[in-house]
Amino acid sequence: MKRKRNQKRMVLAAAALVLMAGAATKEAMAYFSAHVTASGGHVLELGSVSTEIQEEVADWTKTILIANTGDSACYVRVRAFAGSQYGLTYGGADWTGGNDGYYYYTNILEAQAESAALQIKIDHTEAEGDFNVIVVQECIPVPYSDEGEPLTWDQADWTKSADIVKEEIPYGGEVES
């Protein structure tokens, strides 16, 4: 009989201990709940990419600098055109030639930053009179992988084009989106 009483006391003491432990860990158990609520918000602004080209000519060499005037990082590429009788030689730190005739700045050009100089030397041995060297530059926003890492300049898709959609608003103005 005494044994049964001791067992009952032990069971009651164990149950009381479990109940007290459960009451003390109420907040911690909520962490493991399947229900989550949140409130508030954050404005997400998509940055724009915009660049300006700076050109200087001295001693039959055209020096090109690209400035990122937008508010997002980008990649840039440059290509020069001249008459077929003029040879063009490209050179500059962090610039590399692509198979498409463009020279690519291999670093990410951060917002409000400037690229390293690209120098285009003009072979003028057969130059007669005035001529022009036309420089075309393009930029694209830095693409990111599914893991959020920036892709390299040679992984970027340079064939994409920007679509600008204009919508009419009821009061007669236009909105670009």
C-alpha cells in the first residue's frame, strides 16, 4: 500500500514539474508555431542605369572614359568606327575585346563611378584630310544569379532591349513606366 502511495506521489510530482516547465516556456514555444504575422512595409525602388561618355583626342589617340550617372551598377562596352583605311588599336586596364568587335569593361561600374581609361590608337599613315572616329557605348544593369550573386560581364545578356511603356492617365498627361 505504501508503495502505491509513493508511486502516486511520484507521478503527481512529475506531472506538476511538467506543467510548471510548460508554463515557464510559453514564449519560447511560440517560436516554433506554424502561424506567423507581420505588419509594415518597405518601399522598393528600381534604380536606373545611365552613362555618359567622355572623349579626349591627343597624338592620334582617343581616350574614352565612361561615367555611370545612374543609381544602379552596370556593365559597359565600347566600339569605335572609322574609315576602312584607318586601323584602330584598343588598350586599357580592365578592358577586354569581345568576339563581336566591342571592348568590355570587365569590372562592375558602380553608380556615380567612372571606368578606367580605354585608349584607341588611330593608325594615320594613310590619312588624307579630315576624318572622324565614331565611338558607340552601351550599358546594361548588372544581372544577378538565383543566389543573388552578380554575374560577370561575359555572362550578361547584351541582346536585351529596354521597353518603355507610356500609359495615358485620365487627366490627359502621360506616365512612363
